[in-house]
Amino acid sequence: MACERDDVLLFEPLDMAVAGGAIVQLEGPNGVGKTSLLRCIAGLSSRYRGEMLWRGQTLQAARAAFAEETLYLGHHPGVKAALSARENLLWWSALRGIGASDQVDAALAQVGLAGYESSPCYQLSAGQQRRVALARLFLAPVPLWILDEPFTAIDKHGVAQLEMWISDHARRGGAVLLTTHQPLTLTERVVKVALSAACDDQVAEDTDGDY
Amino acid sequence: MATTELGAFGVMAALIRRDVQIALRRRAEMANPLLFFLMVCTLFPLGIGPEPARLAALAPGVIWVVALLACLLASDGLFRSDYDDGSLEQMLLSPASTYLLALAKSIAHWLTTGLPLVLMSPLLAVLMQLPAAAIPTLCLSLLLGTAVLSLVGAVGAGLTVGLRRGGLLISLIVLPLYIPVLIFGASAVQAAADDFSSSGQLAILGALLALALPLTPLAVAAGLRISVDN
């Protein structure tokens, strides 16, 4: 698969498979197309050539199932400043067809925002807003997490926690696809995929390509 | 754990509730088109003189044109903040149907802009010396008409939200589609003011609404997908 932006080919053709339990870290210099790749995979962008398969079906065919089973966290957290943390998450879980007020509070407690449930998000710091977005990881049990720079604005302790959540998710059989420039210290094995415009081939084969 | 499955309408209701909640918390933003409506309608009698007969002759057209411009003004912001903060991406990636989400956004937008305009219109009708007999028709025509304007405005907003300055483009896209609504809306009020029946024009406005309600969300959904595809 290859990706282009404004008629520039971003990275060399890529062929990879992500299996359950895998943590895949996309690496590469700024502007190489990590975010573009994640947006293509998530289904936001159609500017790619090649084919993407989800459980053996093309992504176009499996769109609905894929949407149910993935969670995408982009550069913009998707947190409304005018709403409180709880309202933000309630709305987000409603988008996924669930109404779960207890779970929202539990998820907020998980990400260390207990006590901030009702404060409007414009009063929260950038890192806290990021945590509101991360609380989604605990709201919907989906197999594939797509995280674009999840560590932005998160403090040291938070980074350690997030790394733990990622490991836990992989141990439960989930897959994580993330970009970050931070070295990861995970208990699970991390597959690193280096995107580069110059390099010729890049392969990250992981067991059988189920996902 | 209190987990309940929401149906398609539950998802729509949640989105409408959220948008109305946001609008109520940002009252200044919500008041913008209303203030515009009020100000322009107040300036007209000052500009063309206070003779009741002259004002009454202009009233249906003026009120309708200003309501239309107020709707146009408001429609630019329909998806803007959702686009800027990433909520729009989350909506498009959610398993919920984009068609229903687009419809819900349009309905919420109408509830926070069109409906207040309708509620304010009797006051402006009095200000513009519109005969009292025509006021119910004015409200009814605006009720149907602003709903169409919100739905059509959403198409323009969805298509232009990815552009940095979509303001002018949205007018170009949307204004031609607004014109039939303006013609039949203003003519309904004019007919009522002249003591004729306005049911024909109102029926056409109703038909436009019945057409816009199922069709525009299709265009909005497609427009939003194009807008985030970069």
C-alpha cells in the first residue's frame, strides 16, 4: 500500500499485517506520513493506492464491522470545550450505540479524572482533555486501537499508565497501532515499522495476517 | 453497570441533545443570527420612513429576506467546531449511520437558529406594520421555510467545512437553493396580508420540506466525507 498527499508519494510501498495481540509502532521522521497512514487505515482518508483487508474482507466491504471494532484517536481529541467530561463521553458512547453513565464515571476515574466529571472541558488543561479522550479506551471494548501520538501532553505518570493499558489490551488479544516519537517501555513485544521515503521495502510480518 | 443499547433514534436524540446543550452554553454565538434579524428589521423603518402603508407593503419581503440571510449566516458554523476539534472524525468513524447523524445535526441546528427566528417573527411583524391577520401565516411559512433553509444550509456547510474560508463559497452553493423558499414564503405572507388564501404557497413550502428532509442528509453525509478526506 502506498499513500500520497498533494501528489507527493509519502512513503515507500508498505505491506504489513497486524494480528491480535500485536502492538505496532509506526516510526519515521515528521512528514513521512504516519498520520496519513493512520487516517487511511481508520477510513478517514481515501488517498491511497493498494488494498486494505480487515478479517479477510476489503475495508470497503467490511466498513460497518470495522467501525464497530476500531477506536481511532487522532491529533484532535474530539472533546467539546463547552461540555463537561462526562457529557463528552456520554455523547461519544451514544455514538457507538450505548448509554452507559456508570461506565463513563468509571472510565474517568481510570484516567485519573475523578472529581472532574462535571467541570466544563475548557477549564481542563491540555493533558486533562487528552485524558478525557483516552477514557474512551475503557468505554468500548474494541479489538483494534488506532492511536495517533497518544502521549501528547500527557505527564510522566500518565505515560506509564497508558503504556500499561496498551500492554494489557494486547495481552487480552487486542491490537494496537500507534505512532509516537517516545521510546516505549512495554512489557509486550512491540513491532516497529519504520516509514521512510527513501527506503525500499518495509515489512513487518507478524504471524498470520488476520486483521 | 447501566448499559443500554440505543437504537438509531437514540443516537440521533443524543446528538441533538448535545448540540442544543452546546448552543445554550454559548449563548452569544446562538444570539448572533437573532440579533442580526432584529437589527436589520429595526433599521428598515428608520431607513424608509415610518408610514404604516409603505412599511406594510414591504414587510413580507423584508422579514423573509432578513430571516433567510440570518439562516445563511448561521449555517457556516454548523460543522465548523466539530471539524476543528475532531468530533466530526469521531462521528464519521462511529458505527452510527452518517445519514442519520447529518439529519440530527440539521435538526439541532434548526432548533437553535430557525425556531428562535420563528418565535421572534411576530414581534418584527408588528414593528414592520404587517397586518395582524397575516402574522399566523408568517409564522407558519417561516416554520416550514427555516427548516428547509437549515437542511439545505447543512449541505453547503458540509461541503465547505474543510476549507479555511468557506463563507463566500457556502453562499454561492446555497443561495440558488434558497430562492424557491424565499419566493413562496414571502408570497404566502403577501397573500395573507392582502386577505387571500395562502394555502397554495404553504403547501409548496411543505412539499419542499418533504423533499429536503430525506434528500439533503445524503448530500451532507457525502460532503462531510469529502471534507475530512485529506
